[in-house]
Amino acid sequence: MNKQPHRFSLTPLSRAGALLAGAALAFNAWAIDSFTVRDIRVEGLQRVEPGTIFASIPLRVGDDYTDDKGVAAIRSLFALGLFKDVRIEVNGDVVVLIIEERPNIAAVEFIGTKEFDKDVLRKALRDIGLAEGRPFDKALADRAEQELKRQYVSRSLYGAEVITTITPSERNRVNLSFTVVEGDLAKIKEIRVVGSKNFTESTLLDQFDQGTGNWLSWYTKSDRYSRTKLNADLETLRAWYLSRGYLEFRIDSTQVAISPNKQDISITINITEGDRFVVSEVALEGYYLGKDEDFKSLIEIKVGQPYNADDVAKTTKAFNEYFGNFGFAFARTEVRPEIDRLTNRVKLLLIADPSRRAYVRRINIVGNNRTRDEIVRREFRQMESSWYDGERIRLSRDRINRLGYFKEVDIDTQEVAASQDQVDLNVNVTEKPTGMLTLGAGFSSAEKVTFSFGIQQENVFGSGQNLGLQVSTSKFNQYYVISTTDPYFTEDGVSRTFDYYHRSSKPYVEQGGDYRLVTAGLGVRFGIPFSELDRVFVGSSLEQTDIIPGTNLPSSWLTYAYNHGYTNKTVPVTLGWARDGRDSYLNPSTGKLIRANTEVGAAGDTRYAKLGGQYQQYFALSKQYTFAFNADLGLGKGMQGQSFPVFKNYFSGGLGSVRGFEQGTLGPRGHDGIVSGGTKKITLNSEFLMPFPGAGNDRTLRLYGFYDMGNVFGEFDKVQLNQLRSSYGVGLSWVSPMGPLRFAWASPARSFTGDRIQRLQFQIGTSF
């Protein structure tokens, strides 16, 4: 007996509705008696393969058909997200699936977007399922439109309008376009702090990164409103008050209002300062491992002085770190204030809970997509399967930081599940580009414009090895140096460096002459660590120097060539020591660097000795201001009756020595007036670094004032301090993506007739 055709369909308002239980179903026909399916047919397919349909539905030829199975088939097909409508028709014992596919997206376009890169926007849409070749989903398009509006709001473009246009195309496709009218930026017009009694409003607003703008706002974007930045500013304000004794300071409310034209933003902050409290006593409670006196020596809180939250935080941090040195990874120090409001005094109880001792089960390294695990692990001083040691962990973090391969290094302590005395250390690193292009330039009447450049890769193929090339393209002084360093030539951390160098120099045009000095050499150096900060360097090289004669050869060179020949082959041996305790290689604010080195001509045609020393010290005057001092001394002397080689002479002047004078032009001159260098060198530098106006606390962009002093003296000259040249000036320091940039404008403070002045200088990749 033939059955009459029956139809039913599920047509929800949304894709999500298609996945709800049967309560949302609506049938256009009566229930169908169960029957055995003889065939299943699919109609309406354009791009989807029939196999996708048959694999998705819970119905096969030979199965008993029921209404529940029909509903389940429709629900599973809608779940694929490929179809706009699905219907089932029953014709006798044949089940017919009638499909209406969703249109595919032919193209996604953005019109009028200037604030965001279009490729970035397309990638964001692709991640949520809106991309060329994907089925179009109106709900996803609406969500993308709202998210795009939110992104514009986060960029202070409150008046931005986004219009989504869906244009049908051939072959069941659509073109999707987002038309944006960005409008003008909304800027902070006013910030008010209401409720302050002891400080002026301008003093409080100076603590904020956001503001009404200044001449540098195009760079800092400080006049753009951001809720995240406002929250950070409020916390800064809270910390500022708490560090000045206002223990009960609070922020009552914050109102943000935008003008009707959505261009101006006004912020009002209501505060209650409260009274100022003075610390009357600091007491210890809890278990301090029997080392109470040691812990008392770590207290930064000053009795008799206003309460200072910064000192309290330093004290609790020092306590927890000291506990960690003994293996107590979960130590906590609670600060409980006992306030006497009648006298405005507060007693602080430091309550310690060392918890339990733990040892490190495993060290996990995350984020080193390029750098090999072993490069990070060999810097660790905390070992696996040993007692937790906070001091060694901090030392390990600092060593990894000093590698220079990572922007951020964080070490988190994580308890091991089902264990009371084990922790894992998770080392989270964020890699940064380790290649550096260094550029330098100077302007002078002699060489006009001079350039130098170098390429340095500190982490070749993630191996931790260093490869560098330095080149100078000066018309009169040229050099190139190729070097490679393996910082772990041995497992104990002994480094090995190979150098090949070639230098060539000739006189300036105005000095006349066509003579030239050419030096080439190949050397090897080893660095031997003696402590975490100290390293001894020893090395040797093969070196050949040729004095190529020509017109106007300096008299000192001519004399040396007459006595020792125009070609000199030397085997210099070097021995040095360095201690680097700076907190940063590129942007130090504290710590010092000390170097001492010796070079001896041990074999070959020349016998000489050179001694050198350098001392750098950085003083953090505050979070924003730093004072830096540098001293660099050198002394050379001939040995075994020989004079000191002229090609080993020191030179001074320019970047790295005394700014404001041309590079390498200070020092003794021959009877012909040509600079020949000297055997004694003194260089003294001082700098005062400060934030760039309008840049807030950005330490990568700073201004500095400097005062330099120095000179070079001949082998038989007496060092006379009144012969030191000096200069002063201002400059800009910026840790740019290409390396540290230092731009200086200098004016000589003490100069003599014949000195070559160079007021404007800049270089990328140098300090002092």
C-alpha cells in the first residue's frame, strides 16, 4: 500500500534555536506511522557533498523511520552551520531531505578604516568564522559589527559608525562589507579631583599618565581616554597617598562624561583623604625560624615617620624572600595595623606564617619558541629535585634576563597536586628579536657626513651563540670586524670568541698626504667565570700592521718606521677582568660595571704593554631620574728598549669619549700638525637622565644632560689636567627597535687652538 507524501520542517529563527530541544519544534503535518526506509534522497545541494549529509544524520536505509529520528536528523544538519533551511518529505518509504544551503562569502571588504590595519581585521573575522569561502552567518556578522564598534571606542573614537552591507552575488554567494565613518578622536578635556584638602589638584594630576594633553600627546596618546589607563591612574593615586601616611584614603566614585558631539570627555574623581598617621611601633608576631634579629634588620618601616605603604611592601617582600632562602616557598607575611585615631598613630604588627618547606620537582620553560631549552636551563642556579631556594631562583631570573634574548622573564611557583612539599617552577619568557642593526653618523667640516654600521645576532638559530659584523664606511677611516662568540664553550660557562679585523686609515683632505695605516689580525679570547658577576678574559692574536708610505707622513710614524720597519708582525696577549652588576644592559638605572685589561706584545717585531681600566656607576635618584658616571683610563709603554708602537696609540674625541670634538682628533700632534695619538688616555663622563617631557614614566625615551672631560698624552708627555678638553650639552636617549639611539648636541667648555669641533653627533648602539 502506497503512503501519501508527508512533509515537515524545522525553521528556527536562529542557528542556536535549531539546536534546542523539541519544545521549539513546529510541524506542518500530522505524525507519521513508523516504516522501513527503502531509500534516502537529498535535494538542493550546490557545494556540500552528499557524503557530508549521510554521515551527519542518524538514519540509514533499512532503519525504521520515526518522527523522533526525523527531528534528530534535522537538528544534526543544522548543527553543521552550513544550511539556511532543512526539510524532510516522506514519499511512500523514501525519505527526501530538501536542503537550502547558506550562501558562501565571496569577499570581505572594509571601507573607511584608518585606525586599524585591514589585514588584521580580516584575520580577526577569520578566527570567528567570517572569511572568504566560509558559509555566511548573519549572527556572526552582527557580532563582528558590535565588536568593531567596541574596538573603536577603546581607541577613543566614540563617534565611529559601522554599517554592515550584505550584497547577494551569483552562485549563491554574498559580498560582505563593513563601511566605517571613524569621525574625530574624543579627547580628555578636563580631569577634576574633588575632595583633596592637603594637596593641590595640579599636584595630584601630575601623578596621572592620562591628562588633557601636551605637545607630545601625538606620541604618548596621553589625552585619549582609556578605562584601563584610568584604573591604573587611580591605583597610582591611591599608592601616592598611602606612601604619605594617609592610611584611610579612599576613592569614593568616578564619573566619566562625554559631550553630545562625542568629542570631549570629562572625568571627575571624588576622594576622601582621611587623616595622616604616624608609625608608633613595629612588632613581630608568628614564627620567624628563630632568626628574629635577622628579620628585624630587613624592616624598612621607619618608626616616628608617616606611614608609608611602599616601605611596608618592601618589608613584606624582603621577609617572604628571606623565608624563601630557607626553602619556605609559601611563606606569607600579614600586616595588621592597630590605629589610634585620637593621636593619629598606628602600630604595625608583622605576622609571619612560613607554612611548609618545599623542594623543586620540575622546572618548566614556556614561551621560548626560538631559543632552545638548554640555553635557558644552563643559566639556572636552582636545581630540580633540590630544596627551594629563593635567592638562587632570583639569581637565575637575573642571569636569564642578562642574556638579552627576552623582553620579559617571569618565574612562577606552582604547587604540585597531591603533594605537600613539592613545587614546580614555571619560567615564562617572551622572546624578542636578538638581531641588532647599529648605525652611526657624524657631521664635520672634514669628513662632511660619516657613517658606520654593524649587524649583530646574539642568538644565532636559538643556539645562544653570537655572530657580529662591524663596518665603517668613513672616507678616511675604514674598518670591518667579524666576530663569533660561544658563551658556553665548556659546560662550566667558559666563553670563546674568534675575531677577524681589518682597519685602514688615511689623513684628512685638509691635512694632505696619501699615506695609509693598515692593520689586519685574527684572534681568540676566552672568558672564564669566577663568580656570578666576575669574569676573567684571556686571549691572543696574530696581527700585522703596514705603514704604507706617502706624502706628508707624520714625523712620529716616519721615525717609528725607520727604527722598526714599515711592516710589523705582532703576537699580542690579552688578560682582563670584568664585573657587571648593572640592572639592565640597554637601559641601566642602578649598578656598576668595572673592567680592567692588559695587552702585552709577547712575540714578533714589537714589545709593548697596555693597561686599561673602566668604571661605570649608575645611581637611581628616583623612579624617573638617574645619574651616571664613567671613567676610562689607559696607559701604554714600550718594552725591552723599544718605543711604543704608534699604531697602538690611544685616540680621543667624539662619541664614546669627549663629545663635541671630532672623532679621534684629540691628543698629541706632530711638527706637521697631524694628530698621531698618544700612550696615555683619560676620559671622564657624567650624565643626568630624566624623562622626556610628556612621555610619563617611559624609561625607553629620556633626555640627558652631560659633561665630558678627557684627552690623550704622548709617551714622554706629562699628564697635565689643565690640558684636558671638556664639553657639555644635552641629548636624547631612546631604546629604539634598532637599538639604543643617543643624539647629542655639545658645546666645548675647554678647547684650544687647532681643536676640531663637531657639535652635532648621534649613534645607534652605544652608551656614553
